[in-house]
Amino acid sequence: MLNLTQNRLMNRYLLLVLHTGSLVLLGFGWLFNILQIDISISLFAKINLFNEKRSVLGMLEKLWTDKSYWPFVLIFTFGIIIPLLKSALLYYIIIIKNHDIKWRRLVSAISKWAMADVFAISIFVAFLGANAMQNTRATLEPGFYYFSGYVLLSGIVAMLCLKLPDNSQTQTA
């Protein structure tokens, strides 16, 4: 039977593996296309009016080249920077046993501002809306599923990290 210290160590290793897995999903979610939209009309033949696939990084590049800086900043900040900051803090909480409890509070606060979940849902809503329109077809691409996997796994890891035993050293003089 494992003693309490070994059990806690195994829990931290499991969290480390799960968190690393969530980052792999996030990376694939950024790189792979998330949505394809095809708008066509059929008169005598099928005429394609619009057909586009985009990844998160592809969207950011398009926004930057179109000088749409405000949407670029929002997506870059809440879809890339905040998840990376949250990830770094989760690694810190998992690896450093005697961390200050304020880091857990910060992860909890950042989780409310990490818009990855909102982003994934908005892509799904766009998918449903596009499919509801006549002559429009939307297809969820692999990046959407990777990104959604990150949202779920990252949320689970953050929740479990916040439940780790508090080993912080509170010393009084």
C-alpha cells in the first residue's frame, strides 16, 4: 500500500502528464484549421462564391495583414497569452510543493479570463449558424476538436490543481 507522500507524488505526476497533454491539444488547436465555410449557389452549375478554412494562427495572420488590430489583440491576448500564462502557473503549482496559496488564487482568477472556452463555443455557434443558411455549408475541422479537447482537459487540470493539499509554509516569528 502506498503511503500518503507517495500517493500525493503520483497525483502530481498524473497532473503533470494531463497538463502537458492539454498543451499539446492547444498547440494542435492553434495550428490546424478549425472551421471551413463554403458558400455556393446552383444555377445551371454549382458556382462557388466563398470557400475558406482558417486556423487560429491563420486568423491572427489575416487580422494583422488586414490591419484589424483590435480583434487581433483580443484573440491573441485571450486565446494565446492568457492560456500560456495559466499553463505556466499550473506547472508551477504542480511542480513546486511549497508554493504560496496566492498562485492558486491567481490561476482561479485567470481561468475566468481565459477565453479559450468562449472561443470554442463561438466557433461552434458560427458552425450552426452557417449551416442554417441556404447555400452555405460549414464544416468543423480537426483544430476545433483539438481546441475543445484543450478546453476540457485544461479545466479539469486547473480544478484538480486547486484541490491539491496546501503545503505552503506559514512561518510565524
